[in-house]
Amino acid sequence: MSRTWYYRLLFSYFPIFFLTVTILIFIAFVFINDISRAETKKADRISSNYLADTVDHTIRDIELSLMEAVQNDQAYKDYFNHRVGASSETVYAIAQSLRELTSSSSWIESIYLYDNMNKSIVTVSGPRDVESFSDKAWIEQTVSGKLSPGWQPVREYDGGIIQRAPIRVITVNKDMPLPFGSQGTLVINIKMSSIEQTVDNMVNGQLSFMTISNRDGQVVYNAHLDDEDATEGRVLNTLTLDRLGWTLSSGIKAGNLFGWVSVISYVWVVIAIVTVVSAIIYIIYVTRRNYKPIQIIMNRIEAHQIRTLEDSGSRKDEMKMIDGALENLINHMMDYDDKKRENVLLQRSKLFNSLLHGEHLDLAAARLEELSPFDAVGESVRFAVVVGEINRYEKGFQELYTRGEQNTLKFALMNVLQELSRNKGIQCWAEWVSAERVAILFLSTEDSSEHDMTGQIRDVAEDCRFWVDQNLRISLSFGIGPIADGIGTIRESYTGAEAVMHRKWLMNGDVGLAESGEKSKPLIETYTYLQMIADFVKRFRMSSGQWREELEEIFTAFERNMLPDEDIHSLIQAMLQMLSREVALMSDDLQEKLSEDNMNNWLKSIEEAETLADVKALLFEDLTDLFRTYVSVTETKSYKAMVNEMKSYIEEQFANPDLSLKHLSDRFQISGKHASYLFKTEFNMKFVDFVTELRMKETERLLCTTDLALQDIAVKVGYANGITLGRVFKRVTGITPGDYRRAKREHHMDES
């Protein structure tokens, strides 16, 4: 038999094969090129950051070490404490210190001290006159106040006769005496050559370059950058050195940016050639293997023709033989289809549930096109699950309609959904997952964004809810799950839609939209809510108006953490039970208001609310009425004993630095404002004034009878330090503690 079919199969693959290989080679080259760019930029950024950190840390360490040495050197303090004229020993001690500081780091060019009052300078070699000083111009700029704080731009520094030519330095001025003196200036000069040498050592001159610019954009230094690099090199990263006001621009020199990419490209070409050869061999092998079934069929047809020819003497048409075989096959397929239609509804429902719950996805993906009502399911389609629920199902639906009417209405609802979906250009598949709940799987094959698809689905849900409400007199709520890219994420969309239906109180209207990653949205632990409820009950029990803010914060947490309705209901029930335990025993009225029957009525009215705002309004209204009753009960009780106990406690604890209205509030379980009000009403003075009076009396006694320092007295009477005690004592008595002690002792000596 002719091998025409074999050659047709063989050569039909090659055009696609070569085209595919060519595209893959090009894509691989582009991909590797992009990777090389990103990695080169990343490596340059790391090295530049390290260089910048090295320079910044070195400058900072030099500055800190110099300031620490000057701060700890007594010679500087003696110099500025004798303003008439410092001794020569002090001056030369400072010169010796400057020499040591200059030699402490190779980066330091020079350090000298300028005296504002005497207009003199102390250098490493001793005192100098300003007029003959080589850096006189800088001193004039310093005295004029034109220099900004911190490190100054690069300048030319003339070191005098020792240096043949000026050198480039960066300078910082430090007001003396430290830390904020105005009597002199310590001038520190850092050699730019040291910084440039560090930069040169850390920048690879064969591959990289770096440009350092100041705040004005002027180039301070170019590291390994020539004219060719400036025109053809590429800047990859730019970072700032805030301490010096420099901008560091780093990059790769011309000709070195992607040199290594070509090596990888050559390797890839070799791999591509090997792949092409291997693919050709594989295609030949596969073609031969795939041709074998056809060859077997044709051999059987030929054998059958030979037998027929021998029996009948006539050759039977092989096409009729193939036609007969196909007809038999079609008959078998029709029988199979008839049997398949008998249970297609059951299989469709099973497939629908498998998609929603993420079960048997390997089988579901294969059967989706076969069983679903969708026209086409490609690789780029998007899905979204919407859960619809009949509101007030038991009272508003089951009681009004018979079983047959219920089924008819549900069937009409599914038809409405399909019609509205087609009008919006999307496909839907709806199945009832429970008596009152329907799940709708939407599919979009258009090249539209997730936002557009979500908007279309929301419009379908809104239109369906409105139409059903107007025509069928049924109230519906819809929860829209996030967009699912592919079959494997349909379960996440369904979980998100169900989560929305569990939070109907938080829905803005009757159509709620799930957030992305709805199913994994973390919730704060229950004990955190219980702690917030405990704080609310405490504020309520303390008759503090802040209980409203606490309750508002609780509802804010409910909304912020997207708590389900069931959890919110449970927490509100726990809140009412905790409140009942705390305040119900205070009076019969409170016991009646917080009885089990009343609380059940509250919870029942909360369950019937449609939004979280309605729940909050109901709860605020009931709790406000309860709070009025509680306040009226607490105000009738005597507070005389409590106030006297507070007074005795303050007289014992006035030396406690933590004594405050909050301290009293926690101690006596009343609000701070209420404690202040009771204290002022009973004693006609503020709490703060009463504590201050006790502390001042004790301070006067200790000043007169002891030799304790003011700091020790401050600790004994409840102040953190002597400065605070002195300020309060002078405000109360009119004189300082020291003057008071001297006056009392002089008076005692006169009496003696």
C-alpha cells in the first residue's frame, strides 16, 4: 500500500514546528536580555548603596569621635571659662589635642579652633592671628552667619606655607563650647582625596563609573568616567547622601553593559540547534507510531477485500466498508446519548456542586463544556459565583405560597437571571443549592477587566432584585464573589459569595460584593472583642459618658474586620450578659430592665434588623435608656464616705509620683471626672491644688529640718526632679527653695 498518508502526516508538522522553535528562541533571548538588565541594575544598586553607607558612616564616625573627644577634654572648658585670657598651658593643651585629633584619622586634613571674643585661632601648632591665617576667608564666612548648618560643599583649602597648592576639602563647623555654645567655632576639614580614593577602590574601573554631584548639580568627582563613557555609558542608579548633600549616580561603562548576555545567547543557540534536531527525531518517531493504527486499519480493509474477492469474485468498495462501520458507530453513539439524557440533570447538578466546592476538578474541567449551558469554555475565560437568597423565607415565602407555586416562582427566577445575563453579554448557570438559596455561576469570554465584569454582574443582580420585587413580590439578597481566573478558583469565588451572605448586616443594600481573598481575610481573636466589651462595661459601670465611644469602637471593629452576623449577634449577647452581671443588682429597676425576657426581646429585635446601622441604633437606644436608670440609681447613693476615704488616701499617698485622677479612678472604681467633681464639691478646691498643698508643706518641713539636697526632697514629696519642685515651690511661696532654707535658718540663728 502506498505510504502517502505517512508522508502527509510527517510533513504537515514541520511548518508549525519551525515557527514555534523560532518564536521560542526569540522569546528566550528577549527574556534573558531583560533578566540581565534587571540583575545588572540590582548589582550596581547594591554596590552603590554599600559605597554610600561606607562614606556616610566614616564621616559620621569621625564627627562623633571628634565631638566626644572635645566634650571630654577639660582644656576646652577651661579655655572658654576664662574669657579674659586663657593661660598658655590651656592653649597649648588644646593645640596638643588638635594634633591628636588630626592624626586620629587619615581622612582629616586639619582642625582648628576660632575664638569669637578674642578674634584668635588655635591650630595644631599653637595660637594664630586671624589676619595672617591662611583660611581667613572661611572664618569670615563663618562669622557672617551665611553658612547653613552641617557639612558644607567642597572648597579649596589653603594650608599655608606647608602646602604648595590648595587642596579640596569638605568642612563642618561646630559651635563651642559644646553642645550649643556661641563663644567659638571648631572647624573640621576632611580631605576629598581620601573620599575619592575610597570611591575609586570600591568602584570597578573596568566596568563601572560613578559621578558625585552636590546640591546645585555641580559635579564634585567623577570615578572612572572618561569622555566615551560619559556619552555612551548608561546611568543605572541614583541615590542621595543626605549628610553631605551629595547625589551619587552610578552606571556601567560603554561596551560592558550586556557583554555577558552574548555568551548566554550563544549557549542558547547551541541548545536550540540540539532541540531542533531532537524534535525532528521525535516527530519522525511519533509520526511512525501514530501511523501504525491507520496502517493496521488499511491492512484489514485490504485483507477483507481479498477475502471478498475470493468469495464473490467482485471487489467491495472500501469506502462502503468504512461507511458501514461508521454507521454502526453512530447508532451506538445515539443509544449512548439517549441514555445520557436520562440523567443529564443529575450529572449537571453534581458537576455544579463539584465546581463550587473544588472537588474532582480534573473531571469537572473535562465535562464542563459537555454538561454546562455555557457556549464555549476556553482557557482565558473568567468565572464569578453569585449567591442569591430569598429574604424572610419562612415567613414571607413559605407561608404565602404552596409547594407548586414555590417551584414555579423559583423556575421563573432562574429564567429572569438568564435573560438579564444575556442582555449584559455574559453567560450564567444557576442551580438551587438549598430551599432558599440559589448559586449562579457567571462566565465571561470577552476581553474585559475584572472591574467591568464585576460591574456587569452587579447590574444583573440589581436588575433581577428589582424585577422580582416588583413582579413576583419576592425580596432577594445577592452576594457577589471575587472574579475567578480559571476553574480551580471557582471555589474561592463561591466561598467569598457565601461569606458576604453571612454578613448581610454589613451589606450596603441588598447586593454585596466580596473583597479579593475573602475567604482568607483574618479576623481578630474573640478575646480581643471580649476585652473591648469589658472596657465598655467598665465605662458604663463608672457612669462615664465614654461608654458610647467604647460601643462605637466595638461596632467599628465589627465593620472593619467584616465579622459575620452570627458572631456579631453572639458578641452582643455576651455584652448584655456581662452588663447584667455588673449593674443589675444595684436596683429592682435595673434587674427588671436586664431580665432574661427583656434581653431576649432585645436580641430578637436585633435579629430582625436589616443592616448593622439598624442594629447599632437599636442597641444605642436601649442602652441609653438603661444608662439613665443606672445614673439615677448611683446618684441617689451617699458619697460622703467615699470622698472622706479619698481625702485620707491622698494624704497618705501624696508622695506617690503616680498619684492622679486616673489613679483615683482605678482605686475607687469611679470616673476621673466624677472624682474631680466630688472632691471640688466637698472641699471647695481642686484635686491638683490639694495634692500640691500637701507636697509644699512637706517640702517646707524638710527644708527647715534636714540638709537633704533639693533632688532628694523632690523624690520624697512625689516629684521626678528638683527642677520641677523648685518651679512649683516658687510659684506657690514666691521664693526659691534655697532662699527659703537660708531665710529660715537665719531667722532661727537670730532667735538663738
